[in-house]
Amino acid sequence: ESLSELEKEFRQSVDLYLQDCLELGKEPNKPFKGVFNVRIGEELHREATIIAGDRSLNAFVTEAIQEKIFREKPSLR
């Protein structure tokens, strides 16, 4: 098949999937982007920034989430 035919079939498949979701009343699966906003309050923001030290706040929060998931998800132990 040519690339254009493959792209056409892909688009048709996605359209069918979205139509099925609509008919079944289900939300379509969406890929995770790896970005989200969190409202944590001024005090927690300040404390996290202090504890993060030389690390970026993003790196600190990522590490904190990883540690929390590791503690709570038995299959990761």
C-alpha cells in the first residue's frame, strides 16, 4: 500500500473508534502528555521549593510522585 492509502485507513480507523465511543457513551482514550498543573497552595509551594534545593521544582515533584507511587503500588516493589 502507498503511504497515502495507509494514512487514509488510519484516519478511518480513528473515526470508527470515535464513533463507537460516542455510540457506547464512553470517553475515548487519550494519550498522556506528561504535563499537568497542580494547585498546592502557597505554603506547600514554598516548602517544596526550599526542600528541592538545587534541583528544579519540576525534578523534585517528579521524584516525590515516583516515590509515592513506589510505596503504594505493590507490583513495583
